[in-house]
Amino acid sequence: MKKILLEGKDEIYCISSLEAEMLNLHIDGYFDNGIVINEGDTVIDVGANIGMFGYKLSKLYKNLNLFAYEPIPDIFKVLLKNSKLSKNINYNVVQCGISDKNESKEIVYFPNSPAMSTFNPEMWDDKNQLLLAFEGSLKHSPKSWWWSKLIPKLFYPLIIKWFTSRSKRIVCDLKTISTIIKDSKIKSVDLIKIDCEGNELKALNGIDDEEWTIISQIIIEVHDIDNALNMAKEILKSKGFKLNTIKEKSLEKTNLYNLIGIK
């Protein structure tokens, strides 16, 4: 476990310092698209990874109720450390994944690129998508990555191969969003962020009608495979959300979208 300084200001624990810097840049884009957060709000973070989202929110707001869920043990250990580092006494972390039913299931963990870990490893079979994402990330990388422009494109496939090497299969517990809301006795959800690498439709389908009524804002990363983006839009529209589809600059050529929903 490493500790890095973000933007020369805040320390945070991570597995990969480079991935943490990209996560930081990725999350900054969430706050420019109409999402409103106030003191005392309740935020659910599905696919919390190392807890970058909750950590940054805890630095911006002194009184925020956070519930973060991450299934992979190695990543969860970092999430737990960062939740404590945030000094937010209402930062609650749980080691579990999110799906459309309560069960146990195998997840593929990529130690060289933890954020790629997924219950649906076939989504990474399209190596062209990975190359486009990697190329876009280098093109729109943090300012401190001056060296990224020096990497020959010839090396990109080798780097992608390294990202997906040493993979591990781990059995994780899964719960539905309705289950976690009921278990935690959450009365209202001011924002829910869903980033679970291909499991996003199952996460949405695991929300019962009763819980949909208490969710007011949602951010969801969608891998648009097999019409997933349109299906996610239809679900959210049917629940009364006004939608905005965002393409991050680093992911312009990929099938990855951020879907913003606000009631």
C-alpha cells in the first residue's frame, strides 16, 4: 500500500499511484454537470475502489453521510484506510459488491490495474477499446505526467497486456442497493454514484420501487455494450430522472459514458 500527495495538497493511500492520479482527474469531472451536494446529505458510493470519491467529498463538506461499497479485499483495505484518513466520522465502508440479487459471485481482480477489476471479464476482450482508453488517458493525463508524451505507441499493446496480467479470481459477496439502503436504515439518498465495471444495469435492477422514491441524483458509468446505455437511460427516465450523457475527453473514442440523472 502506497501513500501519495494529490495535487500537492492531500495525502491518500493507493495501490497504484498513477491510477490514483487518474481517478482523481476522473472524479473531478463529476462536479461540473449539475450535481448539487449540501452539508448533511447522504451519498452512496457503489464500486468505491480506494475511496477517492468519498475522500474528496469529505474534504469539501464537513457534515456528509457516506456509504461506500467495494468487494475486493486488497482494494477494500485501502478504502478503509482512506475513510479514516478523511476524518469523516460518518464515512461508512462495507466489503461487498452490488448486483440485482444477494449472492456470492466470482470477480476477476487485476492487481496491476485495480480499477479494471470486474464481474464481467469478457468486457475487456475488445483490446481496441482498452488501447483507445489508454491512449486517451495519456493524451488528457494529469499535468505532472510530462513523460506520458514520450511513450512510443508501439509500446501501448505491451502496457495493456501488463495491465491485465497476474489476474486473480476472488469470490465476493453481492447485495442489492435496496438491501444496503434497508440494512443501513437510510431514509434519503441525495446522490448515488455507480461505477462497477459492467455490472451497472444489474445494480440499477437491484433497486426496488420503494427505494427509487428516495434517490434524488445519480451518476453512473456505463459501458455501452449490447445497448446498455439506452437501457440505463430507459430505467432512469421511468423513475423520473432528467438525464445528461457525458463523454470524458480521455474516453471520447471508447464505449464508456457517464450518465447523470437528476430529479
